Amino acid sequence: MSAIRIAARVTRIKPSPSSSASDRANALKREGKAIINLVVGEPDFATPPEICEAACAAIRNGETRYTQNNGTPALREAIAAKFLRENHLTVKPEDIIVTNGAKSAIFNALAATLEVGDEVLIPAPYWVSYPDMVLACDGRPVVITCQEEAGFRLTAEQLRASITSRCRWLILNSPSNPSGASYSRAELRALADVLLDYPHLAIMTDDIYEHLRYDDSPNVHLLEVEPRLADRTLVVNGVSKTYAMTGWRIGYATGPKVLITAMGTLQSQSTSNASSVSQAAALAALNSGTGFITHSREVYRQRRDDIAARLNAVPGLSCRVPEGAFYLYVNCGGLLGKTTAQGQVLKNDSEVVLWLLESAGVAVVAGAAYGLSPYFRLSIATDLATLQAGAAQIANAVSQLK
Ligand code: PMP
């Protein structure tokens, strides 16, 4: 018998499929193949220099020690100001927790609340980590399939039909990774009306892509639409995507005091505070104005329009133009049943993705990973010339299918 026995909470989960897809692409690259990697889920921009400079200054000033477990007072004040300025939410700094990326805010909230068998409602296509985090915390992910015809959005009817007495959370991610779907005020109102009928259900809004929206309509938060949900809503956000700061690992959350306190207790006995230097950088980011956000959004918008048009011109592929985030969720249903040059009949999106990697030299992630097939996710967080080359290689490979 081995001394190391891996616990069920870990054996029931799997590593992120986007990392595995990237690993496969990198392995082919090492073999000398030219692979265009469109898997990445992070901005291709560098962190703006003034944010980096704030981190350097923090190091020079000796801000190199433990901070308060829930984050520095200065950063929590800046986050409270951000919630008021951008989301019209009034939040006290003491009801905010700074975490090691938004990911750890979500994980700690689930770990702090789920008992064995508790259900978590997850609209699909979903960010790959939600179901596995729920499983790791002994919960049961309940996937609600959101159809392309509904803009990949959860409808009020679907929500109502999915709620049981075991449901503890609904996770709402707008704009969504991977579909880019974003909810309008009216859609949030309809969801809120259902939620008001089920007071035992808590809501987690993952707003990490809130600034990457392309339709120029004002950004609306569920709590702005329905403040009565505030006593059971956890608002999760972070600086990773908005300010090109994925490596700095700063997320944050606000919600009911009892939950923020429990998350703080868990954090204090696991990771402790997020990096002091990164917190100083995040403070500078939140105070940096809108210049970088406006610029990067415009660049993503151009890429989205250009690449969506190119893919929509490929017979067998179709791609809804997403309202937000930096991914295209491409319907590849038209390729299923076709035969490759090697004589393989493509049966599902996982096979399409492997074939694209081998035949087109383009790495993307199968829709199966996000709970909705037949699709693949293509990241546009790469320069336009590379994206155009990738789209051309995909078009060329598809033209050779029989
Ligand atoms: N939520 C969603 C929907 C994401 O796509 C990601 C990053 N891939 C995160 C949360 C995690 O962000 P962070 O880097 O702040 O942990």
C-alpha cells in the first residue's frame, strides 16, 4: 500500500483542459511544427507601465511583509470606490476581501458554503473551473444548457425549472467565458424576478470580463437591477483581464458579511493575504483611469469583427459575434460527418479540435470542455496577423474535408 493516497476530492477533478490543449500545442512546437496557439485565456497586452512602476515602488518602500489577511485598507477602499463608480454599488471596505486571483475568491466561497451533495447551478457553456471547483468542495454541479439561439444566455424559464431545494448557488458569468454572452438589463430583471421567489438560493456573479464588452450599452450589474438580492449575492471580480494582470494574482469579492468573514477565515488558514506587491499594483490599476481599458477593448473589438467574419465565410463553421470577453465560440456542427485526408470521419468537437491541431496547425479548445458541443473556443487575445493566419489555415484545412 502506498503512503500517498490522493483524496477523492482531488481524484474527482481534472486539470484545466485549456492547459492540456496548450501543452499538446507546445509539444508539437517542440517537435518543430509551426503551431498557432489560440488557446490562451489571458490578454496579450503587457501590464501598463505605471502599474508595474507602482509595484517597484512598493518593493522599494518596503511593502514586502504580510498585509491584513483580507487585503490592505488602501486597496479595499479603492475597490469600494470602483464598485460605486462602475457598478453603482455601495459597499463598505470591511465587506471586501482581496484574494489570490478571482479564482480563489470563487473557490473559497464554495468551500465555505457547500456541504456534501449541495447543488450549484452552472449555465453552459461555462468556464471550465466552475464544475470542478464545485466537485472539489463536495458539491454537485447542475449544468443548465444555454442554446446558441438564446445567445448562450440563461433564460428565466430555464432558471425556474432548474431550482430544487438542494440548490445553494447560481453562478452567473457575464460577459461569459467562453461564449462572450452578456446580459441586458431586461434579461437580468427577468432572472431577478425568479431569484426573488427562491430565497434559499445564493448568487455568485463572476464579473471578471465586465470591461471587455463591445456593444457600447452601459454595463449593468444584477444588484443594480435588484438591490434586494444583495444579502445573498457574492460579487466576484479582479484585475487579471481588465488590466492585463493575470500573473499578479489579484481578485476580490464583496457580499454578505457572514460569507466574507468565512472566506477570510479559510484564506487565513490556507494562502493568507494576496501578495503585498501585487496589491500595490492593483491599487494603481484601479486608480489608473480608463485609457488602457478603452484602448485594449478597441483592439479586441477589431479582432473580433475581423476573425468572426473570416470564420463565418468558411463552409461548415459559424460563429456568433460575442458581446464581450475575448473568445469566439465557433459552431463546428457542419464539419461533423466529414472525412479528413487521412480517412477519418469527424464525429465530435474533440475530434475536430485534434484534427485542426494536426492538419491546420491551429490550437483551440473543444466545446466539450465548456459543457456545450459541437463548438470550439478560439481566443482572440493574440495579434491580428497571427489570428488572420490561423483563420486562413483553418479555412484551408476545412476546404480539404470530403
Ligand atoms: N472567471 C472566469 C470566467 C475566467 O475566465 C477566469 C480566468 N480564466 C477567472 C475567473 C479567474 O481569474 P483570475 O486570474 O483572477 O484568477
